[in-house]
Amino acid sequence: MGIILWLIVGLIAGGIASLIVPGRTPGGTIGALVIGVLGGILGGFLMDALFDANTGTSLIGSIVVAVIGAVIILYVIRAADNRNTSRA
């Protein structure tokens, strides 16, 4: 059941992050899911490293942390994409 919950949280977080960060999300729905899951991993790592906080105890906390991580990932992807298109 844990993997299914990760996928649901990742999909929600990726969708919210796609709404926050302007532009298109690479990969559509599957891309949003992957970015959300990776954002959850990144967000959890950052929260643990910066605040020594265990935010994975609640569903809402997990979604918030995953959205923060997904927004960071989307900004990095968009910055790299803009840099590549400006060179072409």
C-alpha cells in the first residue's frame, strides 16, 4: 500500500507544482507524477537536513513537502531548458 500512496502523493504534488511554476510540465501527467515523487524525496531530504523535522507522519505534511521539492525540481528543469534554447 505504501507505493500506491507515494504515487498518489506524487501525482497531487506534481499537479500542484505544475500550477505554481509557469510553463509546461515535461511529460504531461506521467511527468507530473515523476516530478512529484522526486519532489517528495528531495523535499523530505531538505526538511530533514535543514529543520531535523519528520514531516512524513501526516498526509498533508507529506504533500506540502513534496510540492516544495517538486517546485524546486521544476524551476531547475525550466532554467536548464531556457539555457539550452538560448544557445541554439
